[in-house]
Amino acid sequence: MTWLVWRQHRNQAYIAAAALALFAVVMLITGRQMASQYHSALISCAATHTCSDLATTLNLGSPVLFLLINLTLLVPCLLGVFWGGPLVARELETGTAQFAWTQSISRSRWLAIKVGWAMLAAAAWGGAVSALVTWWSSPVNALQHQNFRAGQFDVQGIVPVSYALFAVALGIAAGAVLRRTVPALATTIGVFVALRVVIASYVRPHYMTAVTKTYRLAFAHPMPSIPGSYWQVSRGIVGPGGQAASSAAHSGVGVSINGTLVTLPPACNSLLSQDPPKIFSCLAAHGYRAFITYQPANRYWAFQGIEAGIFALLAAALVAVSVIVVLRRDA
Amino acid sequence: MMASSDPAVIQTRALSKRYRTVAALTDCTITVPEGRISALIGPNGAGKTTLLRLLAGLARPTGGDIAVLGTAPRPDPAFLAGIGFLAQEIPLYRRMSAADHIRIGAHLNARWDGTSVRQRLEGLGIPLGQAVGTLSGGQRAQLALALTLAKRPRLLLLDEPVAALDPLARRQFLAHLAEAAAGGGLTVLLSSHLLSDLERICDHLVLLAGSRVQLCGDVDALLAEHQILVGPRKDTTAIERDHTLVHAVRTPRQTTLLIRRNGPVIDPAFETADVSLEELVLGYMGQHADGPSPAHLSAIGGDQ
């Protein structure tokens, strides 16, 4: 059966291997250049004590390379479309399932081996791409501290493996249920993109309760230093006693400070025309404080693990659906 | 039901299959003894494909019982090793060669005779290395039959295997099949909507029409049980009472009756004649196509 799976999909495997090899060459060459560029920049900035500005002065990579990195977001979806979708659907559509299912092999074994290899290949391929991107990005991560940002979190670490497993399982299940290749592919793309967007935007920020730090309002609005690649969830100003800064407690003038609408206490009103910078100290004196809510940098792998777990569970559920549908339904 | 001592390879009782609101097969009771080449005849949509798929375990019945080779069809290696199934559209992997298919068979079957397929294809001049999608319909059908036979099945289920073939390919295909069956130990059930396709090789008949079995039995026995009566236009109530009327053609000058005999016919007004297989099949199909009268309905009920 393994031989049949290989014979059916070897062309796809060759194409995928060639694409991966090409991608690896680009990543390895440019990654090495970028790493040495970063290290020499570190040495020269240490000499001039300007390393704190390095994030703004040093330009790593090129727009084309970052586009390529962003394109790896599509890898799981492509695997779902080219490997997952047709796996069962094409056999049902062309009738070859009837050929396979009347050889001396049980349907469950046929499905298990097909699904097993497809998932294994997806995990290996998704993992290889992710490993290359993660390694390539290490100077960028060290420089920019934006590991949590969408477009970086989603293409590095272990989550791409889980996305690939999910996408392939989704393709297989859609094919088993719909029994036709093209609708299965369309469903795979639609559901995958929708679910990824929903989870990344609405679920991911809540995997763990965010940490809130409040600090004194001042004109230059300096932030307390937070180490590493933390993930800022929100930032703003709170009124006295934690109430909203725009609360109607004062029927004063509303001003927007760093994106937060603040209703000025009457005492601070006059400063608006006389000496605007002093509004900060006036607000601080009236109990207003600045805050930042964030996920600390050391939660990065916990977040990767939680997200990878969610998609792996969804993948397992979809495989179960495929098994039930293939075994229960008539050929 | 049949005067045969051979053990039954196929036995169904009140078998039914419904697809949502459509009855594909209704109350189907048939027996096919070992060693027969049985023709499954019926118009398009009669339920032939459904019956074959139920027998192969590709579909599950919604009612009744099936025993194939002594067990209920199920998708496990022990059952599947005993049957060979060939679907109507001859599904093979179009981009793979015949040699690839022979290897697939070797991987998926514990009992596999790849040499026989090679020999058969070489004998027919069918290229082994060429993608199956580029072969002609006749070549594909021959390949599929050879692959099905390479499992050394005890029961071969073939769904309209010759429908898409030209007369020469049809002849070769049936010759191949007859040769395989002559080896012994093989029972064949093959369907067609045309009796003439299968008449030469089959010795058993299952006739389906309108999702129901109209006739099932050994060809010789069926022919012996039926008779054609030709006589003047007159009242046939007496004959209908003693025998089972299958089909009647009445013109102003004469009456032609196809009956299932219950004993000798003693009406000097009628001439008796032996019935041919084609007349028998057309009689039962025509009966169904005309829309059965109440008398005919009871006749069908009596049959089955």
C-alpha cells in the first residue's frame, strides 16, 4: 500500500522536494550574509556605544526576502490543497476507490496508510520550511524584538507544522465528505484562511492573561522598559481609581493623548491653551496613570505550544471525520 | 427454488437498497450456484449496478440479507480475496501503466498471479509500459479483467463489462472470460442491458426490471419451464388459471402467449412451441414495460 501511495504521489513529492531545496539554498545563502552583517554591526556599535539605536539604524534583509518569508504563510494551505484535498476525493471521483477497495485490503488500512503518509509528509515539509525560516530570522528577531508579530509568529517555531497537519487533514475530510476534488479544494482554502484569521486575531491574545503595568504619566511619555520580544496587547491612560480616562466624571474638555480619549479634570482645562505639555503632570497629579498590557517575551513558546496544540487537535478531529465518512458511506 | 445441488455462491433474501427516496433494489431474492456464468440482464436503471455493488461490499443494503461465498460482504481482506469486481467505468489509474497496476495488485493482495496478466496482455499485444489512459477502451477492459482474474477470485462480479466495446473487442473479452471460467472453481455474475451480449456464454440468468427480480435460474431449466402458445383469438381464462401467464400478444387474428407451465397444456386450439432465451427475456421485460395488469401482478408475486 505504501508503494501505491508513493507511486501515486511521487511526482508531487519530487516537485515539493525541488521547491524545498531551492528555498533552502536561498535561505542559507542570504541567512549567512544577514547573520554576518548583524554581527559586524554589533561589533562596530559596541565600539561607538550606539547599540541601543541599532534597531533603527541597521537594515537587515531585503523587501524581496521578507516577501518570500511572508509567502511561507501559504505553505500549509498549499499542502492542504495539493496533498490533502485530492487524497480521497480524486479516488472517489474517478472511481479508482472501487478498484482499491476490491483488492484484498480493508478500507480502514487503505485510508490509514494514505492519511498517515500525507500527514507525515506535510509535517516534514512544513517543519523543514519553518526551521529554515526560524533560523534565517534569528538576527531579525534579535534586532527587532517582534517575534509575536503576525507574519513572524505564524511562520516560525512549531506552529507551521501544526498548520500543515491541520490543512492536510482539512483537505482530506473535505474530499471525503464532498467526494469531488474542486469543491474540496475550495472548501479547504476557505475554511483554513477563515479559521487562521479568527484564531490569530480573536483567540491568540487570550491564551494567557495579559500582564498590565501602570506607570506615571509624563510629557515624553516614557515607557517602563519591558525585556525582550513582548507582545503589546493594548496601551493607554486610566483615570483615578482605575476608571476609564474618558469617563464623564468631569464634564471637561476631551483631548486625545497617545490615542486615548481623556476628559480633562476642570483644574487642567486651562493648561490646554496656556502650556499643553504641563497637562501630563496635571493629569498625573489628579491620579491619572499610563498603562501597558502585554504578553511577556518568555511566554513565546507557551503561545507557540498552545496554538500548535489547538490546530493539532482540530487536525485529529478532521482525520476522525474522514475515517468515519469513508468507512460508513457506500463507495 | 432451483433444482441444483451445487452450493450457492450468491444468496440474497428480500434484499433492498434505497437511496433517499429512490428504491434502487426491492425485495431481491436470488441464488447463483457455484460454477455458473450468470447473466444479470435488465434495462438501464433496473438496479443491476446496485446489486453488484451490494454483492461486492461496496454498498450496504437497507434491508434483507446477503451471503456471498458464505458470508455477508464486508470490506476486509478475507472476504475481498474471494471476489473480483469490475466497475462499469473500468476505473484504473490513468497515469499509471499496466505494469504499475500489476505491482499494485501484488502489494494489495496476498494471492496474486501477476504472470498471468503479463502473458495475457502480451498475447493481446497490449503494451505493459504505457499509461493506461492512452490505451483504447477495449485494451483497458482486457487489462482490468486480467487484473481482476489475477486475484484468483472464486466469484467474479462484472458490471456492464462489454457495454463500451466494439464487436471485436467484445468477442475477445468474452472469450477471455469463458476461458477463465472453464478453468473451474469460478462463478461469474456479469450484467448487461442486452441479452445478445451474453447469450453465448451464460448458463444462468437473473432478470431485473424496475428494481425487482423478474426471473432467476438456470437457463435450461427456465427454458423448459416456459412455453409459447399460438392459437386463435379466444378466451384464455382457462389457460391463465392453470398456468402462469407471463406475456400475451393479441391481434385480431391470433393470440400468442408466453406461459410458465404448471403441467402439460391440453388445449387443442393452441399450438405449443419452445421458447428461446431472447423471447423469454423480452416476454418478462415487456410485461414490465407494458405496466402490469392486475393478473400480471399476481403472476409476478407468484414467481418470487
